[in-house]
Amino acid sequence: MLDEAVGLGAVTVLGVLEQAYFTLQVIYARRKYKVSPPATTGPPEFERVFRAQANCSEYFPIFITLLWTSGVFFSQGLSSVCGLLYLYGRFRYFCGYSESAQGRLAPLYFSAKVLWVLIGFSSLGVFSHSYEFT
């Protein structure tokens, strides 16, 4: 079982590293724009970086739950690929939102579609396994 979960584990670690990177970007933006904690408002450039990081953090538990549910009950390989696509989409989202509010939209829609695919995989997997035990 553990050998089969390496892909899911690797995507999880990459996701945690991505979250750490986003957090570091907020720290750098605080220094650059002179916004001391606990303040969350400042120049628009700071607020975009702050919101991009917060939005990515808000979706992270949903992503991890779907990644593992899909991987365990449907397909670890397909789920890992979807996980990598999601992380790429969130990176593009963060970079786009940091530049302009409009820049977040296309990557947001992309990553949302990947989440829906993972929801579908998870649902199919759980549903098919529930019939194996009845």
C-alpha cells in the first residue's frame, strides 16, 4: 500500500512547500510595503499578495482531502496527476493575483475544474467501493 501512495505523498509534500512559498511571499510583501502584523490592509500590491495567499490556504484542506480520497478509492496515478495540475493552477493563480486582480481569474477557473474532477473521481471511487461491501 505505501509503495502505491508515493505519488499522493509527493504531491502532498509539494503542496505544503507551495503553501510555505506563498506565506514567505506575504512576509516579503509586508517588508516591501511596510505593513506590520497584524495589519492586513495596505497598498493594493500588498493586499493582492495577502489575499492570494489567504485564498490558496482556504482551499488547501479541500484539495488535500479530495486528493487522498480520490487516490485511495479511485486511482492514485490519475489523482496524483490531477494534484500536480491543481498545484500548477494555484501557482499561476498566486502569480496572476499578485500582479492584478484580473490575473487571478483564468487560473482560478482552471484549478476549480481540477477540483471538480477530483470530486468526481472521489465520488465514483467511494460509490463503487460501497457496493463491493454490500
